[in-house]
Amino acid sequence: QVQLKQSGPSLVQPSQSLSITCTVSGFSLTSYGVHWVRQSPGKGLEWLGVIWRGGSTDYNAAFMSRLSITKDNSKSQVFFKMNSLQADDTAIYYCAKSLYGSSLYWYFDVWGAGTTVTVSS
Amino acid sequence: DIQMTQSPASLSASVGETVTITCRASENIYSYLAWYQQKQGKSPQLLVYNAKTLAEGVPSRFSGSGSGTQFSLKINSLQPEDFGSYYCQHHYGTPLTFGAGTKLELK
């Protein structure tokens, strides 16, 4: 059974960084990419970036300067880090498995449960 | 960025009815479009990809159509479990963007 389990903080101070770990099971990170998407009432669903099976990454240009996605294949973990958070970064952050192993189609077939993050002092 | 415009924003329907949700892209995205369903408090689930291909396990009462800039998701004979929010998403280049969603409610 394919699963993505997220772990990370629920509260982040303004200007601080957010780190979330996505631990996957039922598939290998050497076979599929993992995307990150966030959802907020004001901005809806926003695609943030992806780490592909080979380790390369693609980021939404709007977040590229403060976003990093890395992984440890041996531990089946993907690491999300966003710097300099502000109040409008308050959102639910999801990791999601890429439908296909290649970067041909960028769809998400299995999602994590989400990490609800509030940016506040 | 490519803008995805969904309509209607909300929709009330009864069990057994047929409904159609539309999604318009601000430029040609060929068939690079997906539809997701999201229930309250849950993560989105993939329904349709490449505009018309049903994802694994999705009931056949769901169907997707369209290409270019105009797309639709049709749900035949609504079931109680179909009520929730629906989102379209393109992947013709980055950034991937989503529609604002259509909330399907029980009449």
C-alpha cells in the first residue's frame, strides 16, 4: 500500500524556516518523484516543487529563492525546507507521489495527510 | 503563469443527478489536465488525468473531456460520496497551477 507520512511543526515564527519530512512506503524514491503542494483559504492549491527519482528538482519560480527539496533514498524520506516564512505562508503543506516515474506527466496520485502550518509569533 | 478558471464555484445537486464542472485554461494546454476530488478535512484524490483518463479505482460515472483551453468533468448519477470540492490542474510547463475549485453540495 502506497503511503506518505508527514512530520513537521504546526507553528513557525515569522522569518523562521519550515522543515517537513515526508516518509514514503509502498514505493521507492528511486522510481517515482515526490511533489510538494500547499493549500490555503486565500490562495487555494499552489504547487511548490518536485524532486525526481534521479534527485533533480524543479521549483515554482515564486518560491525558488527560499525553497529546498532533498531526499534520502535509503531512508525513503523526502525533506522540504522553506525559509523566511511570513503570515501568508500559513497553509496546509502536502507531499504527493508523482503518478509516473518519469517527468513526462506531472500529476499526483497519492497524497500525504498534510501538515497544517501556522506562521505566527 | 497559466490561469485555470473553474465554473461554477459552487453547485447544489441531488443524489442521482448528473452534473458538469468546467475548467478553462488561459492558454492552450493540449490535454495536460487533471481533476481532483477533495472531501472536507482530507487530501485531494486524483480522478482524471490527461484530460480524459480515469485514475485507478475511479468509478465509471466520472468522465473527463476537452482539450486546448476548455475542459469538463461530468459526474453521472451522483452518489452520496461524490459531494465535496473538485479542482482542475494543468501541467503544461511550470509552474503547475490549479483552479480555484468547485464545491459540490447536496441539495
